[in-house]
Amino acid sequence: MHKVLILGAGKIGALISGLLADSGDYDVQLADADAEAARTVATGHGLDNVTPFALDATDPAALAAHIAEHTPGTLISSLPFFCNPPVAEAARDAGLHYFDLTEDVAVTEAVRGFAEGADTAFVPQCGLAPGFISIAANELISHFDEVRDVQLRVGALPQHPSNALKYALTWSTDGVINEYANLCTSIVDGEPVQVLPLEGLEEIQIDGTLYEAFNTSGGLGSLAETYRDRVRNMDYKTMRYPGHCEQMRLLMNGLGLKDDRETLKLILERAVPATLQDVVIVYAAVRGVQAGVLREENYVNKVYPQRVAGRLWSAIQITTASGICAVVDKVLETPGRFAGFVAQEQFTLEDILTNRFGRWYADGGDANVSSLAIATASSGQ
């Protein structure tokens, strides 16, 4: 049985712990600075192999002491992105595998530094975007002899928007603000460039519904670096309902709240509701040359809330938690295969969609799309 320490008993950590423990193959330690939060989650799962702990992971000494006493082999951080560098350092010092959900570019570079020369795997940027979207795009890219354009679009949206922002807080408020405020990496005419967030506004229609998409930070993960010399254009944009971008530009740029993130967080958490009635939309488009012919291939999927072990979980919880659990599973089931810094695109789409955790992307979304993706990946077409 794999011993895993999960840091953070919030929206995503709660489901990660449940998925891993329910498989019967993981002995889960769920730690949170709020002892009651960890206990409540563990009790709610009703499983003997989830043990709650009170632990302030931002205290390096306390984290090192816990690791030394309870000897997990794997550390999973579902903490806010800015907490992760010292956690990755603790994992390196203790010889643990390390996984996180960060979309922050600077944090990922810090993790890469700790991963250098490590015998264990350091896998940041797991989950949805970056994460699954990188894996899906990488699969499409592999079908082309020459790649010209790669477009990645992801949205986590309320099914029934009812406020001015046409949005609901389905995940970390800090994460949303971070991706809306930081510079965004793209590839333009074969060169990596930094573009402004909340710019590049475009419309996109899926299944008859109109959305908008605009630049946000971090969604490309390491994909731009991997394909820097082989792709003409590549970008990542977040999908929202029309009008959202204009409202956020007013808050962040017009009112200057991008420079006062604590106030913006307070405003959003007071005014924007949370919901379990969400939908996650994953869209990847690749254009290029196949056998001398210019073609385009797409991966499109919608994932809805699902019941896991008798409890309803939101689509963003399902996609994020199942994504990281599938990657953890793949690393631990193949000892020695992964070491040092591991990019998301090192996992195949078939790896994820046929995995016992990654299957929630198929079960929670368009089964025809997911089945086609598996068949395509298997045939190499």
C-alpha cells in the first residue's frame, strides 16, 4: 500500500484523499492547519485508511518532523500555489515523490530547481489546466508531421450564471486572481513571447453556446517549452461567458485591484457565490500537416458534477482531483520510470483516460469524445 501525505483539506484535497483511499491501494495522511477541517473530511469519507492531522505546512520544521515520524513515500500539495516551494524542498530533503496543482510559472521554476538530480519524481502543474489540457494537446500534436497552430481553451463555469460576472467561485480565489494578473506565455511565429492577461479576447461557440476566451497565465504549463522549436503558434486562454472579461478588466485594471489582491479577493468572496452546479469545458485544437495535407484535429469535452462514494462533487473538483490522482497512480505503478522534473506531456492521453482515476473525464463528460480519444491514442492515428 502506498503511503501518501496530502497537504490541504480544502475543495480539491478532500476529493484527492477520498479517491486515493477508496481505491484500497493508498494509506492517506490528510493534513491541514485547521485540524477540524482535516477531521471532518476524513470522517466524511468513512474510510479507515484516511488519517487526519493538524499540520501547518508553511512551517518547515513542523513539516519535516511530520515526514520523519510518519514516513510517507509521496507528498501531494493541494495548498495555495505560493506555499509550494518550501514543500517541494521538504520532499527533496526527505526523498519523497512530489506532486502539486500549481499554475504559477515562478513556483514551477522553483520546483524544477529542487527536482534537479533527484531520484524521485517532481510533478508540478497536475490537475486540469495546466495538467490534463497539456496531455490532450500533446496527443493531438503527435498526430502531425508538421505543427502550425495549437490552441488550448479551458473553462470552469456555473451551469446557471446569475450575477454580473456570470461566474461562480468553483476553486481557489487566489488561483483565479493569479492567472488573471500575471503575464502569459505564448508562442508567436515560432518565438516565445509574454502577452498581457485579460487580452486576446475572442468568441468561441461549442454545442450552440457562445463563450468568450482571453489570455490567462500558467495554462500552457511546460508545453510551450517542450514544443518551442516545433510549433509556429501556441496559446492558452480561459473560457468564460460573454461579458466576464470586461467586468474583470474594470476591477483589475480600471480600479487598480490587480495591485491589491487581498482587497480583490475579499470583494470576490463576498459577492460571487460558490456552486456545485458547474461545468468544465476542455477544448484543444491543433492545425498542421499530415501526409502533405493541411488538417485540423480537436479534442472537446464537457465534464459535469458527479457522485463519488455517495457524495456530489463539482466538475472542477472531479477534473482536478482525478487528473492528479491518475498521474500519481502512473508514477507509483512504474517505479524507476519517472525521476527529476516530470512534465505533464510525458503522460499519454490513453494513460489518463484508461486509468481508474482519470476515467472520471470520460464518465463525467461526453463519452463519445472520450472513447474516440482513447481509440485514436491507441491506434496512433
